Amino acid sequence: MKKILVLTDFSDHASHALEYGCNYANHFNTEEFFILNTYEIVPLYDTGETATLSLSLQQTEELESQRRIELEKLVAGIKSKLGSEIKITTHLSNSNFIDAVNNICLSKNIDLVVMGIKVKGDLEQVLLGSHVHRAIEKIERPVLVVPLNADISIPKKIILVTNFYESKNKLALERLKNYLTKLRAPLVITHKLLKKENYTETEKIAEGLVQMLKEFKPQLNIIDDDHLLAENVNQLAEDEHASLVISLHKKRGFFSRIFHRSTSKYLAWHSRVPLLVLHFE
């Protein structure tokens, strides 16, 4: 992970993600550590009066100035937490959140995007001012989502949530193996059966994936009960002392289903364990 990008809105959950990213950067010998803050300003127009627009521009300049100061404070605060050989670069953008992230990912060849996560009282999840669906669906690099109360650590056990069919996609499997090799932690492969699925047939497919990942000595866990996926994975993470969940994400695929807004308990579970999303076509 030569280049890591951390997103911030200067909130507590973003600050925690920044500290988590620093720990990853040190562990994986990162060369450059990027910090991005984005905002969008829409100038105000009122019956053609230029004074209204001028006020909006003035507010924009003041906002930019304040945010640059906040970024400088962040850099000063993390210098002691990063190895001296790691270069720190900050970016401030007033463009669309997703566009700003993807522009940096492309131009700087970012390996990993780290972001904080916040859960409201009604379990509606907020991710740096945007919905988690949109961020994970649109960001074009691996995304590590870090909840506020996640321990600052390198994972010692990992849960892979999958439907097993990702094993048929060479790119997905290659990216998964790449990260598992870097993380070097025991793996638990899990899947919750849908009502229409046949256990024996699913187990056969699952064993194929286990064989493909045998170098990581994976455990296999097929869930067949009436509890929600959220409850099952939450309990599994607790029982196995897992500190990271990985999902292989294909647009409009399995990952989108488990992250549907109605799966509120899964979102609640997110507030405890970080999630790494690896994309594939």
C-alpha cells in the first residue's frame, strides 16, 4: 500500500479514521499519505442582485481559509504518528465528493481509501456527509470504512462475507489474494443461505473457494438460521475475535443487497468492525 488516501470532514469519526489510516501506513510501509477534505458551495442568486452573489463568494473564501487551517492542524497532529519517511500531502476541493476522490485516486494512483463512519440514533448511516451506498458504489479504489469505536490495530483475524460465486471471477480473486497476503491474518469465509439455496450445493461451491484460498488456511462458515445477516456476522466477529470484514463488491451485486438501507442491524454492526471493500467488474 504505497499510497493511502484518508477522507476527512474534521469530525470525531473522521479523525478516528485518520488515526487508523496512520497505523496502516506505518505497518505497510506507505510512501505517501494523502488527506482530502471536500465541500460544495452553490452561489446564491436573488432577483439578480449582485450583492447576494458577492456575499456567497466571500463566504466561500472564508470557508476555504478555515478548512486549510484545519488541514494544517491535522498534519501537525499526525506527524508524530507517522514514520518520518512518509510524505504527507493535503488536498482541499470544492467539487463533488465522489469526483474529488476519484480524481485523486486516478492522478496519484491511490492504493487504499480510508474513511470514517457515523451512525445516527435511528440507525441511518452517514459517511462523511454522504450515504454509504453512494460512496462505496462510486469510489474506484479499495475502500476501508472505519467505525468510530474500532480499535487502532492491524487485523489479526478476517471475515470474508461472500456468496462464493466471486471465485469464478479471476480479477476478484486476484485482488482478494493480494490483500490477504498483505494482511497475513487467519480467514473465516462466511455466507448466509437464502431460502431458495440448497445447502449441499452451496457447500460444494464453497469448498471450491476454500481450495483456491487454501494458502490462507480459511475456515468455512455457512449460516442457515432465521437471524438476519447482520446479527450472524456480528456474532461471528465477536466469537472469532475478528477485527476486519472484507467484501468483494460488484455493482448491483451481493454487496449492494447486504447494504440495503432496510438491513438496519447490519449498519449498526458496522459501528464496531471496519470493512474493506474490494471492487471488481
